[in-house]
Amino acid sequence: MTHQEQKPIKQKRQPNGETVGIAHEPQTSRAKKKTRKRPAEDLLPLRGPQVQRARKEQRKRTTEEAVPCLRDALTSSAETFHVTVAEAGKVTMEVPREALAVLVETMALIASGRAVEVIAKSMELSTIQAAKTLGVSRPHLVKLLDKGVIEFRRVGTHRRVDVASLEEYQRREQNEQAQRRRAAVASAVRSTEVEGLRVSADTTADLNAYARGELDAAALRARALARHTREAAE
């Protein structure tokens, strides 16, 4: 055998910034396979948190836009609704009114940033489960139970909360929040008109969506700021 002369080690920088040494080998067919270039997609950088946040915001905006349309559909007297799923080959299926109503409320909660869990009405929940359902801490829920705001029963030393009791409490809270929102919107409109300013149609639509609970205060401010910035640039 003939001894082959070793060539110096060549420095190569990896995509992660590290530098490694690669020794040259004779260019045989096997070596060529080893040094074959990686596909371009393998060298693409990983998607960062900014991309994930952007996608989350896009899904939230899409949900916010869909909720009013679905609510309008529920104003009809139809008992079933036809829903088309484009990603499944544009398959159209019949959805009962009850299922569509649940879908609307679920999407509204998702748009507001809250977690959603579907629970049967006949179930009884522990204080931990009930607190999670309401989106509050367990100590706060226990205070509501002790004050008699939410009905419950005891099983030994443990509290059990019926789902219907939670729903009744949520309805009361939503009605009170809706009243406060409508009062806040009416006060803001009156203050604007007293100053001799006119409320635009876009602002009125956003205020109405806020009054219905479809927009929270942060989203309302963000839309108002974006509209003001756009108008100033024009």
C-alpha cells in the first residue's frame, strides 16, 4: 500500500457559530456521498418566539372576526346550520343549534385569551376544577362559595360544585359586566359629543363590540391607537 500524504485540517464554521476541524480525505465515491450538501431547508433557522406570537395574534384576529358572523347566524330560527370545512375537501355538514351556540361561546372565550374546557352539565366539580373553569384561584372560589354566591354541597369534608351553579354565576357576572361596559361606552360617547367631536363609524363599531364583550379593553385601546396612527400618517 502507498501511504497517502495527510493534508492539513480545514476549519469550518457551523450554523450555530461553533468552529470545527474537518480533515480532507481522498475523494472516493463514498467520500463524495458523505460531503454531499445538506438540503437548504435543513439550514433554515428555527422559528423564534416572534413568529409564534404573530401566528397567535393572527388566530385571535380571525376568531374575533368570526364570532359576530356566527352570532348573527344564531338569530335565525333554524334548528340546524350548514358548516363547510374547507380543509376537509369543502365537506358541508349539518350542525345542531346547540352545538353552534357552544362553538360561538368557545370562540369568544378563546378570542378573549381564556382557556376553554368542555364539561358536561351533569357533572360535579371539585373546587380546583371549578376554579379552573371560572379562571380564578381556588381561594377566591372558596370565598364565593362561603358567601353563598355559588351553590355547592359537601361530600364529607370536601366541597362539590354543580356545573349548573357555575353557569348561573357566569351568566350573572356576564350580565353585570355587559351593563358596566354599556355604561362606559355611553359615557365615553357623551363626553366626546360634549367636546364637539364626532365619533367615527369604525370607533362606534369597536365600542359596540366592546359593549357586547367581543373586545376587551386592551384590544379596544389597541384598535383606537392603530386608527389614530393611520389617520395621522395620512
